[in-house]
Amino acid sequence: MNHIPFKGIIAYPITPFDRNGKVDITLFRKLVERLVKSGSHGIAPLGSTGVLPYLTDEEKEAVTEATIDQVAGRVPTLVGVSNLTTERTIYHAQFAEKSGATAVMIIPMSYWKLTDEEIVKHYDAVASRISIPIMAYNNPATGGVDMSPALLKRLLKIPNVTMIKESTGDIQRMHYLRQELGEDVAFYNGSNPLALAAFSAGANGWCTAAPNLIPQQNLALYNAVLDNDLQTAQQIFYQQSDLLKFIVAKGLPRAIKAGLNLLGEEGGYLRSPLQTLTDAETAELKSILSATSISKQNALA
């Protein structure tokens, strides 16, 4: 088993719906193919961008199978399997493994505030039932639980838990993780506005929905980091920072769908209660996308 199978830009596809509110698997496959062909280093369905909590078990399974079939081994796949209960998380993790996923990602979703002991037992129970790696995902804004660095260190004692995705927006945590955990454990940035800072702190990769809209800029940032070219990395990051802030502020599924449409790509429909961007927000996004494109062209000139 490759304990750390991801590096670089790990792209999150949206889960598109049709007019009748059903998951549009045909369109989903096209969007996944776009991400692979644009150079993404990994594909991660069923995260926040993929509106995981809004899907039925059957829909999650269909998205999982469609992703793995469409990717066809060209890049690794990271499937979100989180659920409120341990039993259902185990179920989806096992389904992902049987379907051929490279790894799974788990965020401790919570209605009641979970204790550290409950979280550790949750991850341990899932890990004991699968053999592929697990990425522990810390995002209190969506999961309702903030896993401290001390807790993350405990989770990493579980053999399958080999990766951490940190989305609190606290760059000091990333420095702590690298300092405390060394090179044996990989951590990934999930906070778009901190992409450059996270790479500087030693992040192995960036989990992001941005490649749906600006894949070349995202990849260029990563390549500049690999080349240790800080000046170029800064320039490339500043070109896309407004867009990164916008898609987070307006909600990833809403913003990515609108952005795809603005780029002439089919973005499908959203599932209620999510609503499309307002006309003013769409106009703002159009302006940002245009400015980002102009900045890219100037950089290449």
C-alpha cells in the first residue's frame, strides 16, 4: 500500500444535478474528464464541492463508481466517505475500496459535539475495516468539529491514517504539523486563500475546486513551488487570489457551477436548498475570471 499516494493539485469536481433534481452522472463524468485532462494530479469526489451531505447512499455510490471508472487509473482518487454515524462511514469506506478508490477522506461530521475519544474511536473503527489509506479532514466550518493538532497526532497513530487535510485557515497549524510530524506523514491544504503559504509550510498538496475554472494557474503555482521559485510562485498566486477568495466566500458548489457556465461549460443544476448566485454575484465572478485570464496572458507574454 502506498501510504501517501497524493501530491500536487487534488481537484474536487462538483456533483451536478439535472432539471428534475437527480444526479447527472453523464455530465459528472464529463466534468471529471475535464479535470484529468487539464492536468490535475488527483480527483476527489464527494467533498464539500460535491455536496456530500445532500446525497443519498445510492447517489454516493453512483458518483464513486463513475469517478473511478472515468479516471481509469490515470491519477489517484480520493473519495469522501464521511457520515454522521460510524456504521455508515464504514459502509461507504468499504464501498469506495471495493470500487477501486486509492484512498478515502473522512471528516468527523457532528450534530452533538464529539469528544476527542469519540473521534479517535470513529477513525479507528473505520481504519480497522479497510486497507487503503485515510486522509483525516479537519474543517470545523463544515463538519462542526475542530480537531486540534494534538488530536491529529493521535489519529496518525492509527496505521491507515497517513494524511491530514487542514482547512481551518490557520497557517501556524501547518507549520506545527510539519515540525512535529516530519516527512513520514503528509499534510494537505484545504484553504484556498492559503495555497501559497501552505506550500511554503511544506504541504504535499492542495485540495481545491479551483481547477474546474483555472487549472493552468493552479498547476503553475505548484510547479513554481517545486522549482523553488518564490518570486514566480507569488506572482502566480496573486493572479488567482481574488478568485480563490470569491469561490470560498460564495460557497464552492454555487461558485463553481456559475463559473463553469461563464466559461461556456455545462455546470448542471444545484440541489435545494442551495440556490444559484445572484445576477450581481455572477457579474462579479465574470469580472474576476476575466481579470484572472488577463493576468495569466500577461505573465506568459
